[in-house]
Amino acid sequence: MEDRLKQYLKSYLLLGGIAGFIIIVDQITKLLVRQYLPLNGLWMPAGLEWLIPYARFYFTQNTGASFGMLKGFGPVFSVLALAVSAGIIYYFPRIPAEDWTLRIALSMQLAGALGNVIDRLLLGYVTDFISVGTFAIFNIADSSITVGVAVLLLGVWLQERKKKASQISTEPPALPAEVVQTPPDEAKE
């Protein structure tokens, strides 16, 4: 019982550490944007103005999902994000310690979900401010969710590759069908 409790605490420290760090960075950047950039205001550090057509900081308020989709559905997404967060928190200690990609991916997804829920609950909207090309404007929490999905896909790919490699090394090589089959005339002799 005590070993299991230690395992749970270690798992939750990892989850809380990764997610907590990302949430703090997300909330600080959003606070700075709200304090120093007017709504629909554009900013770029001095000397980097030439990047404005490609990347810039642009403050907008998002009442929808990640990347500005489904505007006006904020309360629905808050409930969904809280449900997903509860699922991650429940499931996380059951993930084997060796499955580091799944642990990192879920920590990042938890951070992203909670980072945006904090905005929705406190402000009624999500602060978005990173604008790249013609892509939807997003924030650190959105990025965390997206990178978390990429890490999850990487983990699945690595596990499949490892599984195939272990099957190849443990199975005897298959012989071609013509070598295995014995002609009926030779079998009677």
C-alpha cells in the first residue's frame, strides 16, 4: 500500500511539475499581453519589424475553442476541458513509468486545457496573442495542447517501431513456400 502511494505521489509530482510550469508561463504571458497591448493591437520587438508579415504579437479575445474555432461556445469548452483534465488526473498514475512520451503528452495537454479554462472562468474569454502567417491566433496553452498531441503521436510511433523490432528478433525467419512443401512423390520414398 505504501509503495503504491509513493508511486502515485511521484506521478502527480511529475504531472503537476510539467503542467504547473506551462500554466504559469501561459498565464504570465497572457497577463503581460493584456497589460501592455491594446485589444486588436499589434506589437513586434524593435529591429524585428520585418517579421510582421510572417509572425507577430496580436492581442485578441477568443470566446471559442483553440485557434479561434466555434466562437461563443466557451462554457461548453470549459466543461469539456474540466472533464478531460479530470480524466488525465485520474489516469496519469496508471501509466507505466517507462512510457515517458505519454506522460509528457498528457501533462502538456492538461496544462493547455487548464490554462485556457482559467481564462474562461476569470475573464469570460481566452487571451490569444501569437500570430503566425495567416494561421489562427493562438497562445501558449493552445501550443501546449498541439505539441502534446505531437509527442503522443511520436510515442505511439516509437512503441510500434519497438514492438516490430522485438517481433523480428524473436520470430524464426520464415522459409519460402517452395522450400517448405515436399513434393508428394518424394514423401512416399
